[in-house]
Amino acid sequence: MATEVKVPVLGESVTEATVGAWLKKPGDAVAVDEPICSLETDKVAVDVPSPVAGVMGQHMVAEGDTVNVGAVIAIVEEGATAAAKPAAAPAASAPAAAAPAPAAAAPATAGEEGGAVTLSPAVRRLVLEHGLDPSRIKGTGKDGRLTKDDVMAAVAAGTAKADAGAAPSVAVVASGPSRAQERVKMTRLRQTVAKRLKSAQETAALLTTFNDVDMSAVIEARAKYKDLFEKKHGVRLGFMGFFTKAVCMALRDVPAVNAQIEGDEIVYNDFADISVAVSAPNGLVVPVIRNAEDMSVAEIEKTIGDFGKRAKEGALTMEDMKGGTFTISNGGVFGSLMSTPIINPPQSAVLGLHRIEDRPVVRNGQVVVRPMMYLALSYDHRLIDGREAVTFLVAIKNAIEDPTRLLIDL
């Protein structure tokens, strides 16, 4: 009996998605709840599971197609076996495979027997990131599929490295300067990011104010306690925990920065849901630390560490990125000296952190060298006045330069 596979409910206000990759080809055996397709939404990648056990039938849509919630995307022959694979099945997906695609988006990697190793999007990202040959990794998942744990075990063991000569999937040889071009369709996530950022520029009255902060006290505290901190809490002590706590204190003192405009009303939030910008393989995502004002530095660091890990694996969910009242973006990890970040609507402000570098400053009439960082606060001037923005940024500066303030709530 043929069973239709439909696009599942993807989240609040999400009505459509893009077919990212087919994880099963026509004729492949599938188990109940086994992922057969990956969909890209505005925020995350979602695996579509098979509703029944059987054999993968016809793909009703091709990779790159846009599909609506509830649409039929494939057929699964319930109760069939892999031995019943029709001889013409591979041809069914041939038209889609004939289209050129970037190497990073390929759904399968050649195996040692000349066949293909089917990889989920999260596993494929890990394989590409670490330069591994998936045919050299033993899969422990259903039907021998590779799991993220299998790949990470191979990374830890230092095995399964791809041969240097076999690494490039496409080679371009030219006698003169290259004029080659590659046209790649924007992912749904990148399209959404582009629209939201452009909308923020066109709607909000954006303004950025700057300050700098002496990181000496935080660096000293981190160096003194990082080993004990990691031993007790199982996570590294970074700078984001300090800045998130400082932001929560400043938001309480300057509530307009934590507010948002809805129509002709201002909505003030008495909680701090902090969006943290995280780099993912498909673009920037902003998962939310909920009620950060009630969390300890250790709890904040654990949450951010979990977000970063799941972002690389493509495992963040819609719920992880829903809401948020204020954003912290740390461009310093990439070496940025200074920037003017753009707010994440409907939020009204975003704090930009930058790289730490030694600079000469004056202390007690003497020129000394200190580890300094530039801070940037971009805000919607329709709601936040300059006085409030500067007061907010100075509050963060004071808390970071004297972390004792974070303990005694000053």
C-alpha cells in the first residue's frame, strides 16, 4: 500500500519550506520515523520522517523546490522490501540529479564500492568540516547510516581523513587568470536574514553609540578561576557569561532598551530573553537565552555552549530561536575591531562585542598598556533616546571593568 509523505507543521507562522536534500532515493528501504528528507525553513533545517516502514517510492518534488505545509512530497510503499526495488527507480531522480549543484550541498558521498553513502545534513556538515572520507567510517545507525557520534568518534581517533588528492570534487584548470563564475541559489535562511535586516534599516531609526572597556579585571578573574570553574560546572569560563549578566543589569536600569514598538504602543518587558548571535554552516542564527536575568554565569555559559554545538550540527529548533528581547553579537571571535550591528526586529537594540587588543590608555596620569575592547550599541532612536543609550553602555562598561558589581548588584 502506498503512503503519502506530507510536509509536517513547521512552527508558528511558518507556512512553507525549501527541500534541502533527499536522504533516501527511490527503492531504498526505510524504517518508520527514519528521516527521508531535509527541509530548510526560515530559521532551521527540519528532517521529515517516514510515517511507515517500507521502500522509498517516487519523489514528488525536487531538491530546491518550495513546498507548503501539508503538501505531498513523496510516496512510501508500505510493507515492501528493498529487494522489490524497481530497475527503473534510479532514473526517477535522474532529472533532479542532472542539475549542477555546489559540492557542499551534495546529499551523498561516493563510497569505497563505487556506491553512495547517504548522509543527513548534520552529518554531512561534520564530514565536510573535518575533511573526512565517510566510506572509512563505520555507521552505527539504522541500516548502517552514519550518525554524528560516529563522525565525532572518527575525529577524536584521527582516522577516516580524506586523501589529499581526492578532496576537491571539482577542479578548474586554466592557463590564464580565472574568469569562472558559479551561480548558487540563496538558502531560505539567507533570504530571510537579508529581508529582515533590510526591513530593520527601512523601518527603524537606527543609530549606534560606542564606548571602550578595559578587560583587565575580567581577564584576571577568568585566568584565576577558569580551571576550578570548568572542573565544577563542566564548561569553560568565557567572556559571554560576564557580558550577559552585565546586560541584564543594565536592561533593568534602562528598561526602554528592553522594550519594543507595537503599532502605536510601547511594550516593556520585565524579563531578559537574550538572543545570542551564533555562526552556523548556513548562516547566522540567534538562539535565545530565556530569563537570563535569573541565571548564573555558569548556567549562561552552559546554554551558550549548547547553542554553539547544536548550531554546527544543524540541530537547533524553532523554539530555540523564538522571541528574544535584546541581542548580543560577538564579532570579536572573527577579529572584528569595530562595527555597527543591525537590530533584530522587533527588538529595539543590539550590543556588538569586538576583539580585545592591547592599547595605550591613561591611568592616574600615566600612559599604560591595557587589553581594551570596543563596544557598540545600535538602537532604534524612535524608542530609545541618546541619553538612555549612553547610560546603558556605560553601565555595561562599569560592570565589566569592576566585576564585583555583578555580585553585589550595583
